[in-house]
Amino acid sequence: MSPKRSPEQRDEKRRQILAAARRVFERLGYKAATMKDVVEESGLSRGGVYLYFGSTEEMLLAILDEIDARDEAYFAGAIAAGGPAWQAIEQFLAHMGVAQDEDSFTVALLEYYLENSRNEEKRRVQAERYERVVAFVQAFLQKGTERGEFAPLLPTETIARMFVSINEGVHLDSLIVGAQTLKVEEQAAGFALVLRRLLQVRDEEGGPAHEGTV
């Protein structure tokens, strides 16, 4: 009988498996990756891996959940810290392009999306994921509005959808043509100007800030 693990030990083992799965996806892509590859990469037993995940698809979706949770924690932390909401948005947009160490995983993710583009159940799952991301971005924008930092020209939900769609679109395009060709930094700066105008970001005295033009 195997010894019982504490919740902390289980969480750590799960993170270890997902880290191994991510390395496999980055190296082989989604379609070519197998459970055997992940087992070997993790250094754990086959049973030890299957105790947590039954397929590479489960692993890929769990990694995606981790990425979304990281972004959600960023916005939630910015709200809790009480600092300027616009400053938090600027910092997020500064990392709008795909980081070099995320390029290969994005290829695996794109393979998964294309493979399941006609599967209605998989599309529903991804739509739910999109709505979750929109919801936490909208909550952040709404909090900034309630604090008097924003006076949005459009509903915060609409702006949140724009934010998510543009960020993910740039993410994929930078993978396809390259961040340098795409001029990600310039696009991020341009989007910041548009977003600043849409939100009507207030200055410290409570009036609308007039930096930049659109």
C-alpha cells in the first residue's frame, strides 16, 4: 500500500507532472506527444502519472488553466494592492508579445485547437475558458471604474473582450510571423493609447488624462 500524501504533496506532484508535460509539448508538439513521453520526462512511474492525469489532452488543458490562473491572480493582486489600475494594465501590455520560452508551447496549443476545431464539445470547453478570462478582466476594469479611475466610453464587458481578443491575437501572430516582424512593442503601445482613451483614464486629480492621441 502506497503511503498517503498530504494535499501539499499531491499539489507538488501534480505541478511536477505538468512541468514535465510542458517540456514534452514544447519539444514534440501536441499531436506527437504521448503519455509514455511524459512518464519518462517526469521520472515518475506510469501509475504515478496516471493517478493524476489520464491523457495528454488533460495535461494540456491543465497547463492552460495554470496560465489563465496566473493572469487572473495578476489582476486580482493588482486590485487587492490598491495601486493605480491603469499602471497594472500598462505592465501587462508590456509583456503582450510571446515570450521566447512560450513559443514552442503555443505551437502545441495551436495544434490542439486545429485538431478539435470541428468538435462541438471541445469548442464549448474553449468558449467557457474564454468567458472565464473575459470575466476576470472585466471585474478588474469594473473595479477601476468604481474607484473613479476609469470612465469607460463602452461597457466594461466589451472592452474586456477587446482586451482578451487583441492580446491572444498578437500572441498567435507573433508566433507565426515573429515578434520582430509583427512589431509587437509598437502594437502594444498603440493599443495602450486606444485603451486609455476608451477607459478615459483619470489623472490623480480626478480629471481625464490627455497623454497621447488616437
